[in-house]
Amino acid sequence: MTWDNELDARGLLCPLPVLKARKRLQGMDSGEVLRVIATDPAAVIDVPHFCNEAGHLLVGTSEEGEAQVYLIRKG
């Protein structure tokens, strides 16, 4: 899958990955996809919860080495 914007949040701890994703998504158009790379163990809970609360769609998750990758389609 392709994405329109990328946020490298490796090394950032809760709540920074979600806060930075929220800010990045605000500048994007509806339907665009943000790729978030995070190493915070809490992100596996925080990112899906954020998407659900904010009306965005979590379209994919995967792992790249020590990091988790999230694909979020802006609602």
C-alpha cells in the first residue's frame, strides 16, 4: 500500500506518537494515508484507540525490526 505522508516517531514515548500523528493528520486531506513508525510499546493500544476516537481508519499494521508501522487513512 502507498501512503501520502510519513511520521517517524521512533524513540518517542506515549503520548507523543499519537500527538504528533494528530498534528500531521490535521494538515492532510480526507482520504489521505499517514504512515507512522513507532517503537513505543504503548502504541499498539494508543494508535488504534486514537483512530477510533478521532474518526480515522487504521488500514494496516506491520513490524519493521523493532518498530511498529501503522497506516492511518484520514477520516
